[in-house]
Amino acid sequence: DVKVTQSSRYLVKRTGEKVFLECVQDMDHENMFWYRQDPGLGLRLIYFSYDVKMKEKGDIPEGYSVSREKKERFSLILESASTNQTSMYLCASSSPGGGGEKLFFGSGTQLSVL
Amino acid sequence: GQSLEQPSEVTAVEGAIVQINCTYQTSGFYGLSWYQQHDGGAPTFLSYNALDGLEETGRFSSFLSRSDSYGYLLLQELQMKDSASYFCAVEKAAGNKLTFGGGTRVLVKP
């Protein structure tokens, strides 16, 4: 089975801190994604990557950056955390193809910024 | 802009049938996916439609009408374990970059 592992289940940070959220997948997937999930808003795409060293902005990239130095690892960085970044963060991966490939999600990191 | 609309909540009893509608308005369309998420869990893939028509997978079926920008997920023979949130998601171009709806919370009662 595909496993997508996020480093922390719960995280509490202070406003202005730099925050790193780590995600590792073990199925050699090329594609990796970071979403945030807020009640009533569904999942919103922050950044994604189709290859090592490659990154593209999603729908809500402001205040975030990402890093993909190795194929299996995709990191989300909050340069200066703010209270409006309190949310559930979900990492996902998939294999490339003609469309419709499943996304495999991690269990999420609930981030609270105080 | 782009949006996906789905009901926020549906309640039904065990054994019943539930239909979750999803209408979308997006700048491109390649296919429509459905994901299930139990409380505290990760979203998991249920189905995908790229062409018009019905796709059946066990008790769950998904339908798409591209001309109407509309799809639905049909849950049959509801079981307590089907209590979860269900998300529709549009793939605007091949590559899995999905835009998700707000989710429908399904509550199954005995």
C-alpha cells in the first residue's frame, strides 16, 4: 500500500515563527501536493511538484514556499507564520499519467498559530 | 472564477440511498473525482469520471454530465461506516491538480 507520512500530527507555533511541514511518500511517485483544509472550504491547493527541484504555485501560495530536494520528500515552509495559517495541512502524492490518477493523502498536520 | 457546489450535509438511515450532487464552474475540465474522508482521517479516492455516464464500484456509483457541468455520487445500501465527508474535485487538465468542493457531510443513522 502507498504510504504518505507527515512528520507531525499536531503542531503549535507562535506568530512570526518559521515553520517546516515535512511529507514523505514511499511509492516512488513523481507528483506531490500540499493542500490546506478548512471547514466549509474543502481542500485548497497551496503548491505542487511534478519532479525533483520543480515546484509550481497552486491556488493559495501566498505566505508559503516549498522544497523538493529528493523525489520522496516534499516540504512546506511557512516563512513567518500568521494566525490565518492555522489549519489542517494535507500532503498528497500520485503517479503521472493521462489524468484521473488517484491522489494518496497523508493523515494531515493540524497547525495552530498563536 | 471557478467553483464547485455540493450540499453541506445529508442525513439518512441505514439501508437507504443517498445522492450527493456536485455542480462545477471551472476554467477547464478534464475529469471529476470523488473522495471520502472519515473524521480525523485522510481523504481516500472513491471514483473518477472523465466521460459522460455512470461508473459503478460496488455500493457506490458516480455520474457525470459534461454538458450540464454536473455530477453526482450515489451511495446505496447505506451502512454506518459510510458516515463521512465526501468531496467532489475537478481535474482541469491532465496532471492531478485538483480543485475540491467544500464537502458534504453524510450522517447515517440506525
